[in-house]
Amino acid sequence: MNNTTSQNNVTVELLSEMYRNVTMGSENLASVVPMIKNKNLLTNVTAQMEKYEDFTKRTEKLMNARAVKPKEPSLMKIIMSRGGIAINTALDSSDGHIAEMIVKGTKTGVKDLESTFEQMKKRGVDSDAAELCGEIIGFERHEIDRAKDFI
């Protein structure tokens, strides 16, 4: 396998993780939106979902340029995530608790994406994917800080 093919495979692997991250982030936020009572928290979460949608489209565009079709999260992952959110909010559906859940979920997503990004950088990843990944990570870190204001 030549270097270009290897780099493309590494880039596709990173793009796939980025896609998983932003689609699951959006999916999880959509699950809590109906429970949010605080107008400012709702505004923040809605804006975060819109940015995730933008990142999804941009990630898809980079994947399409490499003739790769994005793989949607499995139905099982979505169901398990929704179930966890439902159980968690059944016990406490306060806005503070929802904000805590958002912080925890976003931290997990950013940690996983950072780990994959570090591994892929060592193996050589295309600059366009690396730049977008850095943007997503920066955005998620910022959103963690914003959500903490509601705890």
C-alpha cells in the first residue's frame, strides 16, 4: 500500500469518528430538548445542535470527496443512548441536571475524538480533516464551559 492510500485510510478513519461524534452529539441533545425549561439553556442547546448540523455537513463533504459514504450510528447505539437519557431524566429532569448530562456527554465525546485525532496525526492525516477535527474539538470544549453555567 502506498503512502497516499495509507494516508487516505487514516483520514477516512478520522472522518468517520468525527461523523459519529457530531451525529451522536446532535441526537443526544435532541433527546433532552423537550425537557428543558430554562429559555437560555434551550437557546444554547439549540445553537449547539445547529453547529453540530453544520459539522455533520462539512464532515460529509470531506467524506464524499474521498468517495466514502458516512456510516450512520447503529440503531442499538441510539436506543441505548436514548434509554440512558430517559432513565437519567426520570430521576431528575431539572435544567441543572440536564446541563450536567450535557457536560458529561460532551466531555466523553471530545475525549474520544481527541484520542482518535492524536492517533491519526501520528499516522498522517490530511490537513483538511485535521483542521475540521480541531474545530470540532474546540467547539465542544467551549460548549462544555457554556453548559457548566447552568449547573
